[in-house]
Amino acid sequence: MFVLVLFQVLILNNIQISGYVNPYMYVLFILLLPFETPRWLLLISGFAIGLSIDLFANTPGMHTSATVFMAFLRPYVLKLLVPHDDYEPGTYPRLFYYGFSWFLKYSLVLVFLHHIFLFYVEVFRTTYFFHTMLRIILSAIFSVFLIILSQYFVYRKQI
């Protein structure tokens, strides 16, 4: 969590492409928590990492609420995307355990939901609906690209 917060605050928060693409990779922390993580711990973890980002980015409550929202929805998304033979005990929601297609769907859904909440809380009006939706889509695609890239560089399948 510490490394993701530092990476987000020191590097990714300084990247804005034409005001449309804001990568948020810190959500990887919630994505990669074990399947057996209790719901209360998911919510506390979402609160902790969101609050950390809010403290550094001076965005009171925006990231915290969006990350708690994402942590709340994670068990439902996992239930929706369950493989045919269920999740294997002792595995984690990682690309190398369940494949590229499953991980892409899993991360896209949760990151998109996180970004919808975050960007609409940031704007807090409907007059910029389509502009905000474009920002959400582009930022979610770029964030998921970074998340999947991190899976290839950092995480390896345990044999």
C-alpha cells in the first residue's frame, strides 16, 4: 500500500494528458486483496488507501469515498465474474492465476466504477456529463493499462 501511495502521489498525480487522462493506479491495492478478505477489512482498506491519497492530493474525501465504494462493490463483481470451476483456494485475483481475459474484465469493471464515482463527485454537476464521461473512459483505460502492465512486471505466478 505504501509503495502504491507514493507512486500515485509522486509520479501519477503529476500526469495529466490534455486534462482528460488522469491515471489512478492506487486502486490496484483493492484489486489484489485475497478473495477471502472479509468485507469489513475491504472497507477499512479502501478507506485507508483513499484517505492516504486524499491527504497528499488535498482532495478531502473524494478518493476515500470512491475507494470505499469500489471496495464495497468488489465482492459482487467477483461473484459476477466467477470462473466455471470457482476460485481456487490459496489463489489471488491476479492475471497469472485466472488469465488475461478474466483479469481485464475484473479490473475494467472495478476501475470504471471507481472512476465514475470519483469524477462525478469531483465535478458534482450534470452540465459537464459527456465531458466527464469521456474523462472517465480515457482515464479508466489508461489506469487499467498500467495495472495490467504492473502484473507483467511485478507479479509472477507462484509455482
